[in-house]
Amino acid sequence: MPIDIPALFQTIIVMTLLIGIVVTIHEFGHYIASKLCGVRVDEFAFGMGKMLIGKKWKGTLFRLNLLPLGGYVKVHGQEGHIDEPDSFSTKKPLQKIFILINGVVMNAILGIIIFSIYLLITNFVVIMPKSEDISMKFDNVSVVEELPRISALEDGMAAAKAGIPENSIVLEMNGKKVYNIDEFKSVIRSNFNKEVTIKVQKLQDLSIKEYKVLVTEKNAEGFPIIGVVIPGEVYRLDYSGNKLFAPIAHTLNYTKYNLALFGNLISQSFKDRSFNKISEGTGTIVQATRYTYKFIEASYFLNVLELCAAISLSVGIFNLLPIPALDGGYILLVVIETITRKKLSDKWLNRFVGAGYIALMGLFVILLLRDFLQFGFIQNVIDSLSKLFGR
């Protein structure tokens, strides 16, 4: 499938800005917490690689690096014991944990801000996919509905003729709610040779419209049909009765929902004695870029906004994992040192963090290669550029 070059360039710009903002906000959390605890921050870097420009201010070297992806802070005394008043290693355990966890807190705050904008645009209505593998209870939501989703239309059939859009959800049929595929089919089958009024909501912009559909055709089994593909239901969450706390409520619901999905993947992987499901459910920047490209190409800017919030929350949650080199790994180390009342030597600390970096980089490379091979992204880009330049 050819790549839309303008959409591709927009995607690159959006993803570069998104990663830069998410990581910078995370690192700013560490920076501000360090300052509040009297810990010096040696460097605050925007981007990676060679420094282009830099300026020292209040003991911190602020630097702009060559590669505009991510960034980092160097907290004085975090990666080795330094016996100084402004060193991380001389602070109390709770101060250390506060510094380490504040990056995650800032990611959560960014997620809440993005969802605030999203909810204002959507009039406090959110559509989320329903999974048959998990049972969800959403908190602080005015109304939760499970509604059928129309994913595609058959050309020349009644639904397509009536103008019903693809990627929409069915709100009502003949003035009554329908909550699943069976209810949808029941209304169609009981109205053969009659007109059915179907109210749908487009997922692209959440606009609502009614359509008049004349049911005149039957399938091979003799059942009346209108030519729609309904793969399942979605959750429609209405926060309009709780607007003030809606962004926080939705951030918590969104996080709980995705953790439940990932927990189910882990459970199924252990049952099947295979990590294929975890691998399928875990993506890299390539997968995020692919989704961003698809959303931009289709002008689904609400989905891009939602993806921004999802990435910020994912970065925060991922950093909480008790893996060496991540914030969660450092927090675990602080807890162990507090319980045992023994400091880990610089030699073992470097080994601890180094092992974490190697493991994370190995996992990242494997997932990256999988995503490139799975999506054929590079070949599509090459084919599209070749066409663009007439080769």
C-alpha cells in the first residue's frame, strides 16, 4: 500500500514533538523534585547525542542535543555515592522516592491535561473498545453504554445507499437503544420491506446523525440484511454529569482498562506457555508511528490526541516497573537499602543499572525488528519515495 508522503512528514513531525514533550515533562518532574529536596542536577538535556548548544544556570547545564528524540537529567549522586549535602545519595529514603517518582507524576498530569482538551472537544463523551476477555467497571462516569460498532459497509446495499458512515456506533434504532449485535439484527429482521431509522455517531468526529434505511434484501439464509459489518460492541462513556473531575476520572479509567488488558495478556501467556500474546500486545515507537500515520491520513485528529495521552501514561507506567535503570528499579533499590540498612557499593550499583540497560535495549531491538517486519513500513516508504521521484 503506497505511503501518503505529506501525511508521513506530518507524522514524523507529530511523533518527534510528542516524544520530546512526553520525555521532557517526565525529566522535568525529576528536575523540580530534585530542586525541592536540595539535590543538584548536573545536566538537563533536550534530545540525545552530541550537544549543539548549552548554557549553565544555577548549577545545571541545560543542553540541546543533535537528535530531537527524548532527553534526560543527570541527578548529582544518583549513579554513585557522593558524600555532599546536595547529593542524591545523602538524602533520606522518602526524599529519594519523591525525586524518582515525580517523573511518573508529571506524565500522569500531562495525560490529564490532554484528556481535558479531548473531553472539551467531544462534549465529555468517550468511545472505548470493548474486550470480551475482561470485565470492566468504570468509575465516576455519568452513563456507561455498550453499543454496536459498524466497521464497514457493503457496496450497493441499503446502509451504503442511505449514507451511513463506516467506523460509527449505533445509538438508536426506531427511537430505541440497541446494546448488542443480536438486538441490532432483531430490529432489522422484524422490519423487512419497512423503513428503519438508525441514529449513529461517527468515531472520526463524534457527530450524531439519523439515517432512513429501507430493508429490502435478505442473505443466503433468508434473513433481512442492510449490508453492515458489526465486529462487536464498544463502550460509550458519558462524563457530562461530572465535568469538573472528568479528566482525572477518565485518566484513571483509561489506565485501569489498559492495565486490565495487559494483565489478561500475561495471564493468557502463562496459560498457553507462550509469550506470543504479550509480544503481540506490546509495541514500540514504530507501532505508535504507524497508528499516528493512519490517524493523520484519515484526519482522525481526535485519535491522535488520545494517542498522545496514551503514550504519556504508558511512559509513566513503564518507568514504574521494578527493572534496573528505570525509576521503579531505583525505587526498589532505595526500599532494599532502607530495609537492610546497607548501601549498595558503586561497583554493584553500576552492574545493577548496566544489566537493566542491556536487558531493556535487547528487548527494544527485538520489538523494533518485529514491528518493522510485521508492518513492512520501510518497504512502503521506499516504494512511495520511488514513485514520488519517478523511479
